[in-house]
Amino acid sequence: MLVQSSRFRFCFLSPAIQKRIPSILSFSSASSAMDTASPSALFLCGKSSAETEMAKSLKIKDVLNLPNGGKISTHLQSEINSSRFGEDAFNVDLFFNSLSTKRFGRFLIWSPLLPSTHDIVSHNFFELPVGAVCVADTQFKGRGRSKNVWESPRGCLMFSFTLQMDDGKIVPLVQYVVSLAVAEAIKDVCDRNGFPCIDVRIKWPNDLYLNGLKVGGILCTSTYKSKKFNVSSGIGLNVGNEKPTTCLNTVLKELSANSNEFRREDILAAFFNKFEMLSDIFINQGFQTLEELYYRTWLHSGQRVIVQEKNEDKAVENVVTIQGLTSSGYLLAIGDDNQMCELHPDGNSFDFFKGLVRRKLE
């Protein structure tokens, strides 16, 4: 029996209140404006001969599909015509040349236009090798909270990938490892290319911020089957699209006199190189081994937040100070009365910090 893990569903680029914190993507309730009647083209690519043979097999079997009967057409990497898709299309060769992993990112699905990369990997999870990634140049039906639909223009790095886990207790912490790997990958690209440091920070639980503005976010979902937790992780990152907020290249131009630019391919390869290393530490030694690095990257150490509670039918506001994360992945905080507590989002507020629920810890 295949069941959805309700505990592990966080939002992908979840929108804050629009007037206060603009989203990095444009909300659309009319994605039908896109020509969804045309099949989405998927190009199956492999770093080595083994992954290339797998791509050929999947194309012959013709088993990949979209939810709700969406149409796709599958092609091989050799069929990519750069003149057809433009110079700014994702460069698969450039990505593979920078990739040094043993598992993650070695099998890649690229699409110039796709409803959702997350739908591709989650819906076809058992047809794809673990560690497979789907990346799109344009996404017109990205998944968000409350069934919102998102349009992601060119310039965004949008990708989703698969992984499997045995221990369900640590599955909710995967999104933190993913967030950390994104931030570390950007630093790595800066170091390798001699760029000024671009300090992307993590806003709990799954957003990425730069200079106070949101530039990315994470969506992780999981299912359970055959004693395995099957995780689909999706990432969106503003690399070259500066509107409506900002992007990595805009900030880089402000810091550098040179005409340097981040390339999506470099960031994606650096991400998998970092994620494979961090995930091995996470699985073998636990998240506590990564906590110090994570806390240096997130925005919340010592942050004071207001928790609203009911006391005899009256709303009471209490101020608590964030200390870190609990073992289950929620916020650990301490009240002015020195009472330790665990903070949970209420599941209703766009901004997780606007609807925190407190559970006192013994």
C-alpha cells in the first residue's frame, strides 16, 4: 500500500504576504493560458554509459507520464538542438562536466517547458533511478501551499530530484540538508570563480533569502512503500530573473566591477556535489553533526518571536527566544520564564512565523 506522509509536506517557494514580502515567482490562477495541449518534451540524459543506456531504455518503454493524463514526449540527449531552444537553454554537457557525484544528478531529465519538475520525479519515482533529477527552463504549474499555481520564468533554476531513506524519524530533516546544500553550493561557485561572496541565508523551514529578500525555496514530499521512504525534493532559485524581487546575478553585479554571472549549470552541479557529501554525514552521523554549519547559515539564532495562546478564552501573547531545532525538526525556543518549548507552524499562515503554536517541553 502506498501512503502519503502528511508530516512531511512543506511549501515550495511558499508566498509571504504579497505587499510585505513579494514572492520570487508570479502567482497565477490561470495556467491554462499556457499551451498545455502540446506534449511537454523530456530529454533523458546520462553522465556515464550506464545512465545513457538507462535513458535509451526509458525512451523505448515510454513509461514516463504526467499526473492527470498530461502529455509528454521523450527524447535522448543527442536530440537536443541548441539552436532551437536558444543559447540560454540549460547546457547538459556543462552540468555533467562539473558534476563529481557517485549517485545524485547522474541521470538528468531536461525540459524547455514543463508544468512541474516535482510532478515528473514524484509521479514517476519508481521508473527513475534514485538520485535522478529533472530540470526545466520554464515551469508554469509549480506546486505551492494551498494548491496555489506558480509560473517560473527563464532565469530561475528549477529542479527536483529523488532519494530514498530507511528511517522515517529523520525524513522531515531532509529539507534542512537540502537548504544547507544550496547555500553551500553558491559559496562554492563563488570561491571557484573568484566571485565576491554571495551570502544566501536560510529562513526556517524552507526558504532562501539574500539581503532580506526571498530568492528561493524548497518543497519535499515523501511516500512510504516496501519499507522505504521515497522522497521527492524540489528547489527553486532565482539566478538570473531579477523581478519581482532580486536574484543572484543582480547582487553579484552590485558587488563586482566585472561582468560575472552565475550559471544555472554550475550551481546545480555544485549543489549535488555538496548534497551528496552532506547527506552521507546526515545519514551516518545524524543531523546534529551538521547543526553548527546550519545555524551559521540560518537567520534565527536568538530571534524573539510572539506566540499567541488562549487562556480562558482570551488570546494571550508570549515572547520566546529561538535556540535552535528540536530532534523532530521544529523550532526549539525558551520563554522568559526559562520554560523550554517546541514551536510548530499552525498550517494556516503564509508566513510560518505569523502562526506559531507552542508545545512546552519537560
